[in-house]
Amino acid sequence: MSEFIITFREVLEASLVVGIIYLILEKSNQKSHLLKLWIGVAAAVAASIMVGYVVLSAKNSLGNDSTAALFEAIFLYLTAILIWYVIFWLSKHVSDRKELEGKTLGAIELSSWGVFFVVFFAILREGFETAVFLISSFSITGSFSYIGFLAGAVLAILIGYLIVLQGRRINLRHVFKYTTLLLVFLAAGMVAYGTHEAEEYIVKSGNIDKFKSADKDIYRVWDIYKPTKTLEPDMNKNMYSYNPEKKTYNHVLHDKGSIGVFLKGFFGYNSNPNLIEFLLWAMSLLFGLNMWRKFYL
């Protein structure tokens, strides 16, 4: 689900940018620049893939478990901040057509390759955000939905086409209103899991001894649905799935269970959160909801 929302929102923004610039060139008799527009799109997509590859390679190159956990924590915090930036500033300028028209026409006057650079950097920004958001989402769930990714991209391109080229009247504010609300929950989940990874770093690096005697002494707000080696007769077998790697049974509401992993990836759910993790999740969610309410309601 998170792959669909992330891809849909970012690709829709990119589609609108490309569509509006396409119309500007067509209506101003600047069709000779259309090739540079499509070259800019292709170059930006390729650069976005490279950015994602570099970030993912940097993440995977960390062999030490504690260092990898620290990287995950910092990366997730930065991703949450970037999501808030996208929500509360860039969203205001998504459909600012006059500003985009001015930039495009000004770029054409300055250079014959001006259209290329306008498109390249506009799409690269969306591509960078998409890569970072998806990598962070994958870090939380450990899985990736190609169906959600492709469905979000195809639907966004289709809607962008209908809005810009066919002139259909679709209220973009309503579209971004609800996708932005979902991103608010996603950002709070990033903060929560980033805090969880920070705890992992403290425990695995041995720094836990400086202020706690052991991992088990960390205060948990709740600690439910623990994995079990065997299923007791009174347990509902339909509510558990077997993990052959760890040879344990996980409840569907455990954060590695079939339902829990979805809640974990999208809402920051954890079946055993520490106190700081819970408080930061609650504060970031309240912050995001408050900002969303001020902007959209």
C-alpha cells in the first residue's frame, strides 16, 4: 500500500510538470523543443534510478550490524523530514501553472537547452523523493510490492494525462488532500521505526550498558503477540504463520505477522515499542495532522 501511495503522488506531480510544459511548448509554437523535453524526462528517470542505487548500495555496504542500524535510524529520520517538506511546502506549488510557465519560457530565452534543464531538475526532485521514500519503506517492512509500485505509476500518469492534455476538470486539491493525509501517517511510522533502529544500535554496539543493565530492562509501552516455538492447544492456528528461518510462529498482529507488517510499514506499528519510540511517534503524528488540518481544512 505504501508503495502505491508514494509512487502515485510523486509520479502525478511529475506528470503534471511534463504535461504543462508540453502544452506551453505546443501553444507557443516551440515544438522544436519537444525532443529536449523528452530527453530531459529520460535523463531524469535514469538519474533517479542511479540515486536510488547509490543510496541502497551505501546502506548495504555497512557490514557491522550496529552501524547499519544507526544508518537506518538517521536515514529514516531524514526521510520523515523530507516527507514533511514535501507535504507542507511543495504541495502548495504542485499546480502553480503560472510559475512553471514563467520558468519554462524564461529558460527557452536563455538557452536552447533550457527546457531540458527545467524538466530534468523538476523530475529529478520527484525521482529522488520517490527513491528515498521507497527505500525507507522497504527498510521497515523488508518487502516490496511491485504491483503497488506499477499501479501507482500507471494511475498517476493516466490522471496527469487526463488533467493536462484532455482538459478534464479534476480537483487536484482533493487528490492531494487524501494522499497527503496518508503520507502524514507514513512519516510518523518512519520516525517510530527510526527510533526502533536507534535502540538496536545502542543495544548491539554495547552502549546499553552505560545506562541500562540489559536489553530486557528497556521499558516497553506494550509487549504483545510474542513469537512462539510451539502452538498451544488453546491457540487459534489460523492467527499464526510459521517462520522457517527462525523456526517460530508469528501472530498476524505481531509486527512481522501478515497484518502487523502492513501496519508497521504504513503506520509505524510495533508489537513491543519502547517509551521514547511511542512518544516520538505520537508527537510526530500530532504534528503532521495539525499541519495537514491547517493546510487542507
